[in-house]
Amino acid sequence: MPVNSIHIPTYPYYINGDWLESRSGQTIDIYSPYLNEVIGKVQAITKDEVDEAIISARIAQRDWAIRPLQERAQYLYRWADELVASKDEIAATIMKEVGKTLKDAYKEVTRTAEFIQYTVEEALHMHGESMRGDSFPGCSKSKVAITDRVPLGVVLAISPFNYPVNLSAAKIAPALISGNTVIFKPATQGTISGLKMIEALHRSGLPKGLVNLVTGRGSEIGDYLVEHDSIDMISFTGGTSTGINIAKKSVMIPLVLELGGKDPGIVCEDANLFESAKQIISGAFSYSGQRCTAIKRVLAHENIADNLVQILKEETMNLSVGSPKDESMIVPLIDHQSADFVQGLIDDALEKGATLVTGNKRSKNLIYPTLLDNVTMDMDVAIEEPFGPVLPILRVKSDQEAIDIANQSEYGLQASVFTNDINRAFRISNNIEAGTVQINGRTERGPDHFPFIGIKKSGIGSQGIRRSIESMTREKVTVLNLAE
Ligand code: NAP
Ligand code: G3P
């Protein structure tokens, strides 16, 4: 499909089942975060081309919505099979494009195929309900309400760079199985991986117009998409500032926004420090901390903080740093701008008196894993989402102080509580403002049938397979007024 100029492929966009080059004649260079070279060019499409995508989605939706569920299911099962069949190519593309290790990239493809299969099975077992009128005082039982779920129409699915395949399919699969059509806008730095996923969908024989891939910078076509009056629902995963912009610009349509996080790891003095440290390090540093659910601060009880910091230091210094090709735990960040932001947080904290435990070393967009102790709330690293490998440690005197500091954050995605006392765990969990609290485990999304919720500036609405299907449908009530 791509037209080769010398070595750099140019990738088309995809509308109504056709692979096209934009009439804008404009393309965007995609740099590999670790190869530091252009690995491909993607189309910068025009607003007219966005309109064409939305029109084809609208037209196709009428027929798709009335197709039998089993028929829709077969296309998604085939899509999952096609993804598995082309996992080598897709995983290699994910690694090159977003700098994830090949092992993690394969995991992402496999997880996506399983997600699609589970979404189909879940939908096959979601049924409406019926109600009789006579359960309400004075009403007759000959009044019967039949409630069913119907598709919303055209869903705008916008995904982030860090899971270019999984967090895209996590929107497209529930949308399709429930009778919607999709306008898919991948992150620019994730477009090629997203396109490979759509190629697999194309090979499944999915009817034209059901899924349309629109490529281009969010800063150029994003607002136009979001404000478009033919969009019926937006499912967005990305940064909080972008999410807030979408909430302001979208008009009277359902939104699911999965945004940033500042997940705390609260370590009580009775916790198993070695197990807690393992979970914290994995939660904080996998994929260099470029996960919305990464542990982004440690709130350690002062009685055990010295021991915990020592263990965290050893664990951090044992982390492999380098190229994703070598399966390194710490890999170069998605771009230099992100690395500058992370370095800025480290510098600010050290200037304000934080203790450098280990790290604070950098080579271009590769930031070495950094632990900062004695961090206080006046330091930006205590409140900002780094999306990089820096972990601040704040010492607390009590569970209540940990809860207060945790809840001071504008974010509310997840939190971890480490203790051997289950009652204490629930006391803390019940008071933490977050969508999910993990007891003695790292913060993470999944398994993918679990509800995944961000509150406060971490989001609106809920993901997780059944929740996603529900968010892309609405109830339709038919009332039978039978003869008495
Ligand atoms: P981002 O910069 O917010 O971009 C996310 C998506 O929004 C991209 O596709 C981007 O396109 C698009 N976009 C940009 N401006 C837009 C606009 N005006 N209207 C509509 N769409 C627009 O986020 P990112 O850097 O890709 O991802 C990192 C952030 O996402 C972090 O904050 C992380 O916490 C969050 N995240 C949250 C979750 C979750 O489930 N809660 C999961 C993953 C990531 P371009 O790429 O073309 O700019
Ligand atoms: O940032 C992506 C987010 O959805 C996290 O997923 O599975 O790495 O916790 P996971």
C-alpha cells in the first residue's frame, strides 16, 4: 500500500473502504523515539476529507445497525484472527513507532485480539429487560415496558500514543459490535501502528464505511472532529488538557474521557516492604512510566521510609536502561519535549531540597530512572504527571496524612495501598478519591473486563468491556399497552 520514496514509506488514510492520499498533498514525518530517524510519512488530511469520512460512516451505520448481532460478531472474530496472524509486523511497528519493547508490543497485540473476542462474547450475552406497570402504585400490569439498547450512531474514537493498537481497538470493537460506525483518529505518533490494525480489520472483509481512519495532527483537525454535528459520541483517551478541551468543545453528546493520572503508592508500616517495592518499581517504571496508570508518587509511612527507600534504590539501580530492541525496562521517551518536561520536574525538586536517591542522568530523550526522597508538596513533581521515569517519595506520619495528600491531587485514576491489615486497607481505600484502589498490587488497567474509571481530572465515564458497550449505546423503551 505505502508508496516508497527512497526508503521512507508514505501511508494512506482510509475512508469508505478505500486507501487514499490526501488532496492536501501534506504529510507528517513520524520519527522513531529510539532510532531517531523518520520511519514513515502519514497523511495530513483536510476538513473536507474529514467530512467525507463522517458522511460515509453515517450512511453505512443505517444498514450496520440492523445487521444481526451474530453477523457483526463474525467480522470482529475475523479481525481478531487477522491481528494474531499479522502480529509480527504489528509488534515490530509498535516498537519502532512508540519505542515499546518487542515483548510488550506482542503483549499489546495479543491483549487486543483477546479484548475483541471478549467484547463479542459479552455483547452476545447482554440482553434488555422488561417491566410490568403494576409494580408501581395504581398502574396496570397490561402496561409492559421492553427496554433494549440501541447504537448511538457515529462514534469518534481518539487514542493516545502509548497503546496505539490496544487503546484504539478498546473503542472500535465495542462501537462496532453494538451497531455503531467509527471515525478513528489515532495519535500522530501511533498512526502507523493504528493503520496496521485497520489493515487487519480491512482484511476481515468488514463492509465499507464502518470504520474510517482519519490522520493528521489533533491540533489541526481535532477541534473540527469534536465539534462536528454528525458525531454522536466521543471516546477519548489522552492527556487531561486535551480532554478538557474536548469536554468544552463537544456539544450535547455522550463522552467517555480517560485522561491523566497521578497514582499514589501508599506504604503502611506493616507492609511487606520487599513485595511492595517490587510492585511499586514495576508500576512506576514499566515502559519508562509512560502509562496513565503508572505509580507516580510514593506516600511512605515515616517509620519504614528509610528501609523502603533503600530497597527501592536497589531495585531501581537494577533496572535495564537502553533500547527497546534490547528489551530494556527504561527506554527513550516518546519525544525530546517529553524528556525536557521530566528533566524540568527533577531539576525543580532538587532546587527545592529533594534528596536524589538515584538517577538524574540523561542522554537525549532517554531519562535514567530517578528516585527523589523527602519530596514536599511545593515541588512540581509531587503534583504533576511526569509520564516519564521519575518517582517522588513523600514521607507521612499517618494513614490520614497519606489520604489527605493523595486526595489533594486534581487526578483520581487509581491508587495502591500496601498493608497486611485488610481492614486498614479498606479504611484507606474507602477514603481515597480514585476510580480504582489496588490492595497490595501495582496500579494498572485490566483485566479488561474490569471497570476502568477516572474521576476528577482523570476522566468522565467508564471503560472496561461491558461498560464500554453500554457507553456507546442508549436504552430504547417500547411500552406495550395491552388490552386489560
Ligand atoms: P494527548 O497529547 O492528549 O493526545 C491524545 C490524542 O488526542 C491524540 O490522538 C492527539 O492527536 C489527540 N488530540 C490532540 N489535540 C486534540 C484536539 N484538539 N481535539 C481532539 N483530539 C486531539 O495525549 P498523549 O500524549 O497521546 O498521551 C499521553 C497522555 O494520555 C497522558 O496524560 C496519559 O496519562 C493519558 N492517557 C490516559 C489513559 C487512560 O486510560 N486514562 C491511557 C493512556 C494515556 P495528536 O497525536 O495528533 O496530537
Ligand atoms: O496508559 C494506558 C493505560 O490505559 C494503562 O494501561 O494496562 O498499562 O495499566 P496498563
